[in-house]
Amino acid sequence: MFDYYEYINTSQIITFHNLSTKSLIRDLSRAIGLDYISGDRFSKSIPFSLELSMEDIFKKYLSVRSFISSNEKSLDIWKISTKIEGVYASISKHAGGVVISKNNIFNITPILFDDEDCVTQYEKTILQEIGLLKFDFLGLKTISIINLTISMIPEKSTGEFNIDDYHTYKMINNLETDLVFQLESNGMKKMIKRSPIENIFDIIFYLSLFRPGPIQSGCVNIFLNRKNNLEETYFPYKEENFLFLKIFLLILGKKSKKKNYKKMAFIVSICYY
């Protein structure tokens, strides 16, 4: 991409990282001198949330208020954390993001240099707002795996694949997925271990849910509990139960809140984040 569109028109993208409330509490506990066990308990008392501020957490959770009032150091940690909440802790490059401009990109966005790489100082949403074209590219390792997989398919293959192949699902459920695209991470393996893959739809759901938003909002736990019959499944339209079968699809996205839902024959549960 850089060679084809030239370096003056192409750049990688910066990402900003701020500490989660849990990480912030853990780091401050260590810096102030709270013992490890107490710091760990304090951090674990904080719920994962994408939308709740520290002030909201304090108001909503009695367990947090109780821990803060239990000793002076905990109170100091909380006071300091509310002042630096949301501050960026580090920067890095977007894993596969590249922006392309028809004009000299140095005249459009501030640039920094990381080793020999050109990196924008605007993050991805701002870059798109100012008219730059953003692409996401797979890493070379993943592309190599895909090419190797294609090369192993016999030339005389009919192109037909059994999506219910027993041995494939056995391999996945045995967590032998180190070279299986998007099923190789430890987090994905933990999901599979909690509830084995039964069919192609499970794979689709798992890949859709294994994102920061659903994980931190608790949607993954809801999905797996309902799939394992540990939690009651909510049916929006009782008269259409016979159409729902075993699908446990979750509707995800803040924008979905504002939509006026129509009847959907395949939706079993709704979860927002």
C-alpha cells in the first residue's frame, strides 16, 4: 500500500489507551502502598462497564462504597482515581489500519514517526470525518495461514464442504485451534470451554460476541448462560416461539436502542451495550 500510493499519501493510525477503572484502581493501590490482597479485592469490587463513570459506580454499588469507607488508603485511592479518570495512559498503532489520501497527508493530519513508520496523530473516527479513506488489513501471519489452507485444498475438489463435520467440531471443542483464524486466542478458547461449539451458527455467534463491548457489558455471560440453560431465555414474541429453535442471537449496539423494533422471527434475546 505504501509503495503503491506513496508514503506522502499513506499513513498508519494512532490509537489512544486509557486505563479501565479496574486497572486504575489496581495501579493506584500499588503506587500508594495498599497491600496486594486489599488492592486486588478493591479492583474486583469494581464492575466492568463501558458507560458508567466512577461517580455512577460509587452511587450504584454499595460494595464499592463499603470498601472505600473501610480504610483511609482506599478513600485516598478513590479520590485520586476520580481526578485522573479518562486520562490517556499510552498510545500505539492501530493493528491493521491504514489511511490513504489523494493529497500529501502531511498537509491534512499531524503526523508522528514511530521508528520508520508514519503514524497519524488523529485517531480513526476523526480521520474519517475529515475525509480520509481507512482500510483494515489482516496481518501477514493470518494471510500466510489462509494461503496455506487454500494450497491444501485438492485441485479436483468439488468445492462442497460439510458444515456439520464431526471431526472439525471435535477439534474445535478440544481447543486445538491455534491455527484456526479467529478461534486461536485464549479468550475464545475460554468461551468454547464454557459451552462447546455445536454448529456453524455457534461459530458465527461466538465471533460476533468476542468483542470488547459485549465482553465488558456482560452480554457474553448472558449468551453462554442461556445457551447452557443456566438462565431463562427471553422471547420477545410468544406466539412465534416455534420459529426460534435454538438460536440465541443478541442485538448489540447503542444505536439499536433508538429503533422501533418490528417482529423478528429469529430473535430470542435482546441485550444492549
